[in-house]
Amino acid sequence: MSSSKLIKTALILAALAKDQIYNVAVGERTSLNELFQIIKQTLASINIEYLIDPVYGEFREGDIKHSLADISKAQNLIGYSPKFSIQKGMKEAIPWYVDNILQQ
């Protein structure tokens, strides 16, 4: 099942449980450093080399150190279950963005 079909399914399920807000995510923690590497590797897999290193600064008030979306409400109320890892989602999404957004 494609990520776009999964999103459509989640939206339909959410419509059945009115007046609710759900986190729809992969259900695992991913650091910004991990996300950066996943994006960089995915770009490399489609022959796009990203050469800029991340720039690190001091922690600022309001910065989020750790983030993990709690998907239990979506699991319990609408039967949501992640079908993609962050890596698989990026491997599908990034080529689409390159083909449909960057090429315009």
C-alpha cells in the first residue's frame, strides 16, 4: 500500500470519529540527526549528492529535545497501525518531491 493510500485511509477512519484529533506517525522516535542521514542517503540513492553538513548551535528556549508522537489514540479509536518506517516513507516521498516539485 502506498503512503498516499495510507494517508487517505487514515483520513477516512478519522472522519468516522468526529471532533477528535489524532497523531498519525510511525510510532518510533527519530532524532534530527537520524532524519538528516535518512534524507541524505535517500537523495544519494536517486543520484542527488547533498554536501552541506548540519550546523549545530546552543539549545534555545522552546527547542524540543525529544519528540515521539503518541499514536495510541489513533490505534485505539480508529484502528490505525503504521505500515511504513521513516526510511520507507522517505524512499517513497523524496523521489516524488524531486519529480513533482523541484522539476517545476
